[in-house]
Amino acid sequence: MDSRWQAEQVNNWITDFLIDDAGSSVSSELAPHAPAWLKQFLQASCDHRQLPIDQLEEVDVQHGLMTGFESIAIPDSLVDEVPLLIGNFLYDLGERGRISGGVGLRSWINALGSEFSRTRSGETASIERVASKIGRNDPCPCGSELKYKKCCLRLLDDESPK
């Protein structure tokens, strides 16, 4: 997204979105930030695989959402609105025939909304253990009928880097 023509095109698309009916869903608190954030999103999405805007796919918009806003200070009250803004923008671009798959990309962004919010707040996903922890004196899970400490635990010790 380096060319001057493409930058002007993006600015026009953002302005069209924000001025038209689709932009009416943008809150008054979000509106001052929306042009810069949409531009940042598109820049990060296009730079991911060096693609023009009209060829963006799910992996590109995911990258744009999850990494494109790392350096931007987003007020906590607006974090949940950013994925909605971007999803509506992509949908609008698709409806106007400017990109293909705008509806699908919007759904993809909406699905990533909770992950975006969690990442921005610094939370990490909790990992749930599906099986109980193996104790040293428990029977080995390999079925050898030896205790774990006399069987497979040693294999882990042998493979660890020294």
C-alpha cells in the first residue's frame, strides 16, 4: 500500500464509509479515531503478505487486527468497538464491490473480537489440562506396569538438552 494513488483511494473509501449510512453505526467517541485506525488496519493487513487491498484474505485481516494496533493506545472503553468498526468497514467495502468476500471477512473479524479484547487487556488464554497429572509413583501410561519414575520419566530426562 505504498503508492500515492492507493493511499488516496483508501482515504476515499474510509471517508465514504464514515459519511454514508454504514458509518452511522460508529459511536461519537470512536468517530475521531476511526479514520486513522481503519487506515492502520488496512496498512498492516496489506503489508502482511504484500498484497493489494482487493486481494486480502482471512489471514491478512487477522494479522491486521491482531498486530496492526499494537503501537496504538486504544482507550479501554473503545477496545470492544474496534473489531465491530473494522468488520462493518470490510462489509461496506464488499457491498460496494471494492473487495471480494467482505461478508466473510466481516464474520472472521467478528469471531476474533473477543481474542482482540483479551489480547489488548493483557489477559492470556487459560490452558485446561484434559487429563490428570501423572505422579512419579503412578503406573506408567505406556502400559509397562512399572512406576512412571522407573519407566518413561527417564526418557524425558535423557532427551532434555544439557
